[in-house]
Amino acid sequence: MVALLVGIVFVLFAVYSVLPVDWSLGWGAYVVDFLKGGVPLIAAFIGLIAVFIGIADIKDKIEAKKEEAEEKAEGEK
């Protein structure tokens, strides 16, 4: 219950802080600037993670083929 209330408070603060009206903080432009700078970094990080996952997947497939070949060789004996 506390987590829900804290979450609602933070969401309301975020909306209040970026509203383009006189009575809010008016941080909308700063948020957009932050996103412009952060999106390429996040995209590069996600791409790097995807490359590592792809390499691990290829290694797993090679290992699975080796195990299948060993099982097949043992079955023929």
C-alpha cells in the first residue's frame, strides 16, 4: 500500500514538473534535452547487450550440436 502511494506521488510530481503552465516548475524543455542526450546512450547499451546475447546463443547452439553428435556416436557403439 505504501509503495502504491509513493508511486502515485512520484507520478503526480513528474506530471506537475513538466507541465507548460505558469504555476508548475516548467522542466519540460530540460526533460526533452535529457532524453535527446540519453536515448542514443540507452540505444548503444541495448545494442551491446543484444550482441552479447547473440554470441551466447551461438555458443549454446554449437555446444548443443556437439552434445548431439556425442550422443549419436555413443548410440552407434
